[in-house]
Amino acid sequence: MTQLPSNRAWRPRWLAVLATLAVVLTVYYYFAGEAGALPVRLVPHLQNIPVTLDNVAVGQALVPLQASGFVVSLTHDVAGPFTQPVAASIFLGLLTVVLVGWVAVVSTLARTAFVMGMGPVIFLLLSLNTESLGIFGTTERYFLYLMLGLVGGGAFGLHAFAERLPLAWRVVVIGIIVAVLSGLLFAQSQLPATETALQLAAYATSGGAVMLALLALWVGVENIRALLWFNTQAEQPSSRFGLGPFLAASGLYLGVLLLYVWNDGTLQLFPGMTLDPLLLLLPAVLAGGLGLRLRAPSYAEWLPYAGGAAVLYPLLVMGAAGALAYAFATANTPLLVAARYFTGLALLLVGGGFWLYVLMNFMPLIRQRLRVYRVVFEPRRLPFYTVYILALGGIAIIQTRQSFTLPDQVRAGQYNNLGDLARQQSEEQPDDLSLALLAERYYAESGDVLYRANLHAQFGRAALYRFRQERQNEINALRRALVRGPNEKISLRLAALYSEPNDLFEGLDILRRGLKAQPHSAALAGDLAQLFTQTALTDSVAFYLDKTEQLSPGAYASRTNQLGFLLSQNLLDEAHKVSTKLTLKANESALASNYTLLQLRTRTTSGPTPIGPAENLLNLDDASFAQLYHLVLLHVAKHKAQLTPALLTRLSGLANNPANANYYEQLLFLQALARHARGEEQAARQLLGPLAAGTTATAGYYQQLLGLWQLQQGQYATAADQLALAAKNGGAVAAEARVYALALSGRPDSAQAAAARLVASPNSGQQQLGRQAQQLLAAGNLALDGNNSARIGDNWLAQARQAEQGNKPAAAAKSYQRIVREAPFNELAVLAAASFYTRGRDYAAAYQALRAGLDENPHSLPLLRAYVLAAADAGLTGYSTDALAKLRAQLPKADYATLAADYAAHQAARAAAAASFSEVPIFSPLQ
């Protein structure tokens, strides 16, 4: 019996740790890779519904002060495929470790083994295509020759002239050479470091595939050997299993693999569960590492265990795991298909050959329940190498019959990676059409020639067309992929393109067929429900919403869409029942928005407290905008104390962020509402003014809102004009409110005529409002709800008068200044301020106060009268001409004659004062 290597032989434990970490990385990307390369993203959609914030009560009539609310619904879309520079860098790092360790070990072998071991190294260096990086400013192969010379020359030098040099020092020498070459490569590359790594990883695809194939072939015997060990490892013969259990277990294992290969790489084990040979590779790799020493008789003639197989095996595992991890990380369809099929084929043929080898050599010993696993690589009849002869022959025959599909799939995977890189470069340089054409060529060669079921290539082409806004080409690419087989992500991405009303039936067809092929897809069911919301089939919406909840209980999208559907159907009681079971999370903006909207519409206080977007959020999307929007509206309607200066500052900052340009108008609107609710009326109007400019329906809404604010502040004539403009531009309640403004401004005939026009309107709603207005006009009950003490500026006026009575002119002046600055629309307060300045002989300040008041109330006769007199006092008679003309047209002759006499007296007083003083002070306390 051949003596086995000692357990004390040198084993590089750190290599085993690295190999284990590489396998763990592969397992991680097995589960998370596709989500990173082709992420499914939630797309928020906003549906307008009216929300009443307040009512302006005119007698028994309530004029609603409304805003738009947004019901948020969520659908799915698929982005990518995205490049994975981190995974590519890890893959290249593992390849570097493999290269250094492999060359160092090979340099210790005999001449024939050295030559054979350097073959894969040369193949790997050739496959990297480093000349495409433009190193040394040229596309010639100078750097390749340098790599071959230094790596190959270094290995030969160690092999020929340093036979006694320890392996550790060989690793140091080769490591220095590879490190220098790597640094030079990245330093001289014409591409950025990230793109250099991606390109090298793409060209290393074939090298990684070879390493995975070698690993699969090497460990192809290990699962059968593990079964043999399990049958014969017990200390007592009576505790060991015999031939029957071994044949049953190994027969089941090989039978499953045979069915997998026979069905061309697919085998359903249970409903919703298929066989993945890569999962069978894991125990084989583990068994191969643990049993490497026992396998020494099969390779000892070529390779020693200590310093040889014990080093090369973890290196091979490391390289294969890195290649497989990168394939998972990029969701590279053809590479993964090839890896799975070849692994299953290798496990079947190598494992089957080994099974026959074991039976022919050791069947009597197994029957005798001896510990056969110890001597399984020391045959007496059939030599071990026949296992690989049979397996390689079988693989060659099958591949010949299949027209060598595996090499084509590996090339398709490489072109996928190159296409992704070229597409990324074309997006960074959109004017360079050649990069886009290059990417399209890679995808076409990969998906249309080498492997027609290449989902990654079709996704890549679709992403290329999406960036170029070529919608029909994107649809064509995705439909081609869908024809070749159902896929949830393709159905989601294709349905997302059919978002227009004219595309309804196409979208329904795509989602229905997708859900039929993947009946457990909550995303497809949810999107189908949202598509049915464009129809009158509310039963279908409810059915698919319930189905979504059954498939994915408590999912963010499901809860959001359920609450949104109830809100859109005005089923507020049912929505409230649903909301009581909700738990709001900071990263679920759409759900929080719908919940806040429900609170706003029902005025309920039960349930969790509404939350806003994160404080550090700078760039809004539809969901986070709606969340913030509804929260501010809720504060305006119910929690005015929450409208803090910090909130206003945040709204201003978000509005000034260019990334939020789509929400700029609404953010200004929120600021205006918030300042109005805080009593900062003038600031609110200044913010609303630019929005109210224009003749669009949107401008009409803002004009209507401004008119209602003016009506609340008693600016009846000004409000009537403003509401007339709003009604002309489509303000919903502007015509009704104008009737009341006309009546309150002392023009009953105009109010009756406006009400009659409403009654004569073809719109039934307008007719009802007109009849209601006529009834109120007839009853004469048109007083605004509340009293004048609620108007902005009245409290400051009271403070000023109290200060005057207390002989505190400075405090009074301060209050009057605030009136002119913040409440110029308050007619009585402005008149009082002008009177105060006139008594103090500060005629310029009086003039400025009245000028500000007229800007807000241009039709006010008291303001006009005070203004012309203040102009005379300030010596600005030229500015009073227009005001005098208006007064002449509106005042009775006697009243105008009295005004003219007063005006002349003020002019005379001004002239007398000018004659007495050489300079008249014109300082204004408002400046």
C-alpha cells in the first residue's frame, strides 16, 4: 500500500481561508447578484384629488378653499443592467492571488509538469487583451510581451536556477513581479481605473470559465466518494452500511443528474423548485478539500501534496469562485447557464465513471463493510485515469452533438460584459455615437448569434435604447426576449413602457401572460391591479390587490396601493380601518403620504402620527414630495404650531435645489400656504404672485386662492376683480365667490347680474351655486363669518393706538411700520398709520404708507382721498393726478368740490412751509 502523506505536511491555512471567503462571496452574489445588476424599482404615480383646507363662510354659504391632494400608487420597473466594478475588482484581485500562487508552485515542479502548468498561465495572460487599454500609448502587444517575459522568465528562472528556494520566497518574487505589472497596467491605461477593471474582468471571462471547468472536473468524483465515506466510515463494521445503501444513494444522485442533462439543463424537483447543479458543487468542493490528502495516490506521480496540491487546490477554488461570483453579480445569463450545465454534466459523467470504477475495484470490499474510502485511489483492476477518459469522452460527444454550445455561451457572457462597459461609456459620452453602436453590436452578437436565450443582452439593448429615448426599439428588444421564454422582470419592464391610455390592452396582455407563467409574482399582480385602475372595473382592481396581499403579506407596495385605492374611491371608512393596522417607516414615503392624505381628508386623530421625509433628504421624488406636501397641508389645516421657521427654511432650500425643478411650483405654493397660516399674509401673497401670473388653468387656481385670501381680509372690491380673472381662467369656485365679493363691496346690481350668469350656465353645478347666491342676496345675509379682529394688522393697530394713548410714540411708530410692511391690505390700519405720520409731520412716510395701501386696494375711495392729500403735503402733486381723476369720476360733485378745497389748502400749507425753511426733511421711517 502506498504511504500517505503525513498530516504534519505543510498546509497554507491562509489560502484555505481565502478560498472559503471566495466561496462565501459566491454564495452572497448567488442570492443578491441579480438584485444589484437588474434591480426592481418601485415607481410612484400621483393621482390628483381635491382636498378642502378651509372654508370662507359668507352668511350661510361656504366657499371652499381647496388644494390638490395626491393619491400615491406604486408600480414596478426594472433598471440596468448595471456594471459591477466592485465585483470586478474582487475577481481581478482573486485572479492575481491565483496567478502568483500558481506560478510559484509550478516553478517547483519537474520539467514536464512545469511546462504543462505554465500553459494555463500563458492562456490567461493572452486572454486579457491588454493591448486594447492603450498602454504606452499604443495598441501593439508590447505590454503582453512584457508580461510574458517577466512572469514566464521569472518562473523559468526560479525553476531552473533556484531549486532550493522555499515556496514562500518564490511567492514573494512572483508577487513583486505581478504587483509591478499591475501598477504599470493601471497607471498607463488610457481608461479610468474603474473601466480598466471592468474591461480586464470581461476579457478574463474565458480564463474564469476554464478554472470553473477544471474545478468541476476535479471534484466530479467527490460527492460519490463522500457517499462512500458515509457508508464505510464507522469504527465498527456492524455500524457501517453495506453495498445496498451505497447503490441506492449514489443511484439516486446520478439519476437526478441524468434527468437534468437529459432535459437539457432543467429539472423540476418540486413545484416552484428546480435542480441547480451549482448547489451540488458546494459539498463536492468541501469534500475535495477535506479528502485531498487521501487522493494523493492519484496525482503523486506528477504533483506532491505538500507545497503542491495543498496549495493549488485552494487557488483553483479561489479562481473558480471569483469567476462564478462575478457572473452572479452581473446576472450574466449565458455564463450562468453554461456553468450550471457543465457542472451538472461533469458531476454526472465524472461521478458516473467513478461509480463504475469503485464497483469494479471495490464491490467485494464494500459488501464486506470494510473502510474502502481509505484505499479508493489504489485500484487493483481498473486504473483511476479511465474515469477521466470516459468522462472527457462523454463530454466531447455530447458537446459535438450540441454543436459546442458551451464555448459559444462563454463568449456570449464575455460580450455581455463588454457591451455593458461600452453602454456605460456611451451614457457618459452621449455625443459619441460610436460607443452606442459598439455596445449594440456586442449585444447583438451575444443575444442574436451566440446564445439566443440571452436575457442579459436583451436587457442591455433595452437600456441602451431607453437612454437614447428610442421607445419602440426598447419594446422590440424586450418582446424578443419574452418570446424566447417567460420572465418576471421582462414582463415588468415591458409593462412599464405601456403606460399611456392607448397602450392599456397591450399592458394588460403582457401582465396577464406574465402572471400566468409566474403565478406567485406579487409584483406582476400588483402592477395588474394598478393597470385596471385606468378602467371602470373596480372589482378587478380589488381582486388583484387582494391577490398581491396574499402573495406578499404586508409588503410596502401592497399596503400603499390598497390605501391609495380606497382613497381614490372615497371609501374613507374602509381606508381608516386599514390605516389603524399600519406601521409607518421612514423609508416608506408613498405609504406615509397616503396615510397623511387620509388624515387630512377625515380630520381623524387616531392611528400613528404622520411622518415627513428624512431631514437630510435633498432630492425629492414623487413619493417623498407627496409625503412632504400632505404633511404641510395637514399642518396648515390642523397643526399650525408645526409650521415652524425651520420648516419654512427647509421648503425654501428644497425649492432652490435644481434637482427638484419638477416640484418648484408646488414647493412655492406650500411656502405661501404655510406663511398664510402663520399670519404672514404679505409674504404669502408675494410667494403666490408669480404663480398667479398667466392665463392657464393652474394660474386660474392660484388667482382664485389669492382672491379668497383678499375676501377673507375684507378687500372686497380687489377680491372681485381678482376672482373675475380667476373665473375667466377656470377657477372652480371663483364665479360664486365673486358674487359675494361684489355684494360686499357695495355693488348689489353687479352681484345680481353675476349670479344670474351662474344660473344661466350650462353646468348644473354652476346653476346650483348661482341659485344659492341669489337666495343669499335676496336675504341680505352676506356678512363674513368672524369679525374684523381676526384680520391681519388689526392687532398691530390696537397696539399702536394703545402706545399712542400711553404717550409712547416710538412703540406706536414701530407698530405702524409693521402694518405698512406686513399688512398694507388692511385699509383701516393703513389709514391710521398715514394719519399718525401726518400728525407727526412725516409727510413722506404718510405718502408711502398710502401708496402701499393703494397697491393692495386700488379702488378704495378713503385711500384715494387720503393719498391725494398726502401727496400735496409731501410736495408730490405730480403723482396725484391719476388719483384725482379717479375721484372726480366716482365722487359726487359736492364731495369732490370739498376734496378740491382741502387739496388746495394742503398745497398752500406746503408752499408756506417751504418758504419758511430752506430744506424740507423727507426722511421716511420705512426706509
